[in-house]
Amino acid sequence: MKTVLVCEAQVPFVHGGAEYHVRELVAQLRAHGYLTELVSVPFKWYPKEEILAHAAAWRLLDLSESNGRPIDLVIATKFPTYFVRHPRKVAWLIHQHRAAYELAGTPFSDFAHTEADVALRARIVALDTQMLGECRRLFSNARNTAERASRFNGVGAEELYHPPRLAERLAAGPYGDYILSVGRLESVKRVDLAIRALACVPGRLRLVVAGSGTQRETFEALAASLDLADRVEFLGAVDDEALLSLYSGALAIVFPPYDEDFGYVTLEAFLSRKPVITTTDAGGPNEFVVDGVNGYCCTPDPEALGEAMARLDADRGRAAALGDAGYARAREITWTGVIERLVGDLS
């Protein structure tokens, strides 16, 4: 039996799309007949001076064998796991340290245009270029991720989409009286934009927010300031059963992150036959959402998103038709195809 290690940089107590991604990859590799283990190393991105030390920790690891047994393949994922040493290293790039890349100088990054920050960014980009260049094959979880690696590092990556973790359990249900927001409550996810959009929608349509994060209090205060406290419900982190039910009963899903790499939410919504409302600068969701076909792709302002919400609220038949089109797109993506590409000629 061939042996495979999947590498993960784990921020303790944080469990989001990247964490689900690597665990599902391990499960699917095992299901496809590979002896697979997950290798996790804690990661801390602040203060910025710590970043290179955490990258060096991965570089010190030689995973070519374990307990005298050769490791046939190592699959790296997000920064800095691809710094690991192995003669057969493949990267399935979830994301790099985006704060040092295109987010630098925006409200979503702690990197400024100071001499020290510019030098650190340059070092991170140079090291990424070297380490990604060592990989036998380089894949990305989305076109957006591949384009970033090409633009900043000059390396080519093949997009390799995968089904979301709950793919087999997601199911359609009634088109209810709420728009659903799913994900971490952080500024880059722009839940505040969804809240402001709801303020533009007359009537009693609600926004249900599932997820936890550092910006929850900020978003709650925003809802209250807009007199929406009775129309916006913050559930915090929810278990799988609750999430399945929420998807099933939603009118639509609103997902307006800034320059997302992939985002499970889009495909989870589609597999629940729900349309997705997103924005033109959302990144990954734009690889799946076609405006007016399986959802709405709006300019990133509250009025535009609010108009899309109101349109669906007024025509649930339209919501169902868009959701059906999304389902047809999402069901084309399978794990068998992913595993075949990742392991290559290892079989």
C-alpha cells in the first residue's frame, strides 16, 4: 500500500474551510486505498517577525521516511507547508500568506508600505517561489489561487476543484423567509456588507448568520445601529446537522467575501439547490456564480446586493430555477477526479 502524508499549518482553535479541506483530503485518500496520515504544525502569523520562523520550522522537516518506512508522496497545502523537504512533493495550494501578497496595504492586512514590511514581503515571495518551484506538480484549489501564484511567483498551477465536506448530505428544501450567511466572522468575509444590504430590503426578510470570529460584536453592533436587530440573527458556530437544515430552508445564500480563493459556501449552496448572491470582486465564487443563471453577481455595494435579495424574495420560482442551475454545476465535481490528479503516477 502506497503511503501519503498531507501537511497542514494549523492555527490552534481555528477551524474553517482550510481545516475541513485537509481532513477531507485525508479521508478521501484513505477511501481510495492509500495509507495516509495528517501532519500538523501550529502556525502563528503575528507578530510578523514570527512568520519566517514558522516557515523555517517546516523547512527543517524531512518527511521522506517514517519509522524506517519510505513515504511515497507528500501533499502540501497552504503556506508554509510547502517548505517541507521530500523528493516527491506535490502542492495543492489552498492559499499563500495573502497578507503579504495582494492584501498588503488594504484594511485586510497588517503589512504596510514601510521599509521593514516591504523587505519581509519580498523575502516571503522569494521563498515561496523557491519552495513551490521544488514541487513535482502544483495544483490550486481555485483559479484565483493559481493566478496569484503566476502573478507573484511566476509558477503555473492547475486548478483542481473538490466537493465540499458535506456534499453527500446537502439537500434541497423550501425557499424560506431568510437569506443565509455562512463563514468566519472576519472583516475579509464582509458580513457587514450583507447586513447593510438587508437594510435596503423592505419587508420582513431576515438574514441568518452562521459562524464565529473576531468581528462578531462589530457586526452585531452594526445590525443594531441599522435597526435590524430583529431581522439579523447571529447563531455563532453551528454543528453539521444545524448547517444542513439552514441551507435546506434558506431562500438564498449571500457570500460577498473580498477576493476569496475558493470558498466552500458557493458549492454547498448549489448542492442545496439555492442561488448564491455574491460580488464582482469576490474572487473564487466568481468561478462558479454566473449572474442571472445560478445566482447574482453584484457590484460590492449594499444597494446592489439588497436589490438581488429583494428580487428573490419577490419570486421564489426564480430562486428555485437559479438553484437548480447551480446544482447542475456543482454535481460535476468529484473526489475521484481530485485523487487521480494528486497522486499522478504513484499508483
